[in-house]
Amino acid sequence: MDLVLLSEGRTPQEAHSLAYRGIGRSRDSHLYWGDSYLAALAKSTDLFDGQLPFYAIRPGYIFMIGLAHRAGWRLLTSARLISVAGYIGMGILLFVWMLSYVGPAAALAWAAVVMLCGVTLDLARTVSPDAVSTLFVLGGVYATIERRAVFAGLLLLLGSLFLRTDNVLFVLAVLLWLAFSHRLRPHQAAVLALLACAVVGMIDWFSGNYGWCVLFDSSFVHPFSTGEPAGAKVTAGEYLSVFARNAHDLAGTYLPLVSLLGLAAIAANASRRVSVVLALVGSATLVRFLLYPTAQLRGYAPFTILCMLAVFAALLQKDSLAESIAE
């Protein structure tokens, strides 16, 4: 919200004041009078502005909120609308995707089940770019691999970089597959990979991004520190501790079961195109976890949704999924 106000020409002081005013003291008073970290952010414009580079790396998301705000909605409502719009878009995309395999009734039923799952509902409820980012990633791989519309698919995937720069891992995975499957010539894939990396570098530069070490430290090691962000360093011991702790936390969620079902679906000869999509997104998701081992399940939404898609596709293959699980 603060970044939207700054983009509209407000001073840092005005933006800080209006952003907090837009939240509403009575409803979210913990953002003002909570722990020392939250209270310090509410009181100090300088400290608050020091956190902005962590969010300025989502220029597309900030732009979308700004559009909704200029259309007349309050800032907080605008941010929520973006999440809801991404959620609705995912439902439509999944319905259209399944029409390639089943009739409208079955496609609608499957899409409804997925959209009522906790991970997708959380995307709609959370004020973050994750819902619309997931929509762009799923739309990109659907167009590129399922529909063979390479240009449209890559355009969506490259556009997703303005929502989350770590989506570059999905872009690189798809480009690698396009090169090996001869959909693109190697030099074409290499140029597009360089373009994707250049876009990420440009966003990082203009947003004043602090870099991986600061992000890791601020997210996992010292998440509520009021110190200078740019001075953070990450040791091997700190990384391994965070990795082990969050991997343990994820092991107690539904993600391992969903992953196993996805693998079983691939083994059961689910649609080849769905299997390719799941393998690419799964590989990129694994690399992202190695780089940023978060335990927030919404970060794995594209992979989770595609696992459910693969399971449904496998169930169409004469109960081959059940046979594969039994084996």
C-alpha cells in the first residue's frame, strides 16, 4: 500500500501515514501496538521505508493494486481484490484445462474440488501476489505445453516475473524443456533465458533489492529485527538449521502426500502433457525450496494444484492410478 502511494507522488511521510490509516486502527490495532517490531514500523517512517525493497521487487503486483485504487476502491480493498481475481482466474483456467480430457460436468466438479482446497482458498484470503502469480505460472505452462502456444505461454511466464522474481525458475525449466523437445532452437532458448534473468536483474536494481543473504536472514534467522537489513550474513550452519526445521515442518503437512500422489499419477501413465508440466514445475519448486526453504504452503501452490490435476488425469486411465499405488 505504501509503495502504491509513493508511485502516486506521495512523500514517504504521507504514504506511511495514509497506508496505516487505510488499515484502520480498531480492526488491526496489533499493527500499531503489537510487539516492539510492529510498533517500531508504525512509528518510524525511516525504519518502515527500510523494509520496502523486500516488496518493491513485485512491480506488477503494485501496479495492479494501483489500478484498482484509481478505479475507486480503498487501498486495502484493492489489494484483496487482486487476490480474489487471481483465485477466480485459476478456477476458470482449471475448468478450461480439464475440458481437454472430460466433459463440462466432470471438469466443473474437479475444478470446484481444487478451488475449495485449503491451499487455494488461502491464496484468495491472503493479501499477497501469490494468487495472481500462481495464475500466471499455471496459465503459462498450460499455454506452452498443453496448447502448444509457445509465444503466449512464454509471455505469461515472463510476465509472472513482475509478480514474483523467483518465478524465473519456472521460466528456465520450461525453456530447457522447449530446447530439448526441439520446440525452440537452443540459441533461441538461451536468448530467452538471458532475457528472463535480465528482467529479474533489472527489477532487483530498480527496487534496491538487498540480495539473497538479507532476504534469508530477515525471513528466517532474524525475522523481527529492527537493525540495518543490508548488514546481514548467512552462515552454513544457519542455512542448514533453517532448512532442517522447515523441511520437518513441511513433512507434517499434506505436501508429502500430494507429492507422492503426483508421482504415482505420472507412473500410472497420466496424460503425457500433464506429466511434463508437473515434472517441470516440481523441479523448479524443489530448486526454489533449496534456495528459500519456506514452510508457507502457499509458496507451493502451483505444484500442489498440478499434482491434483495429474491425479485426476490418471484416474481417467482405467484405474491405473490405484493399480500404481498398490504396486
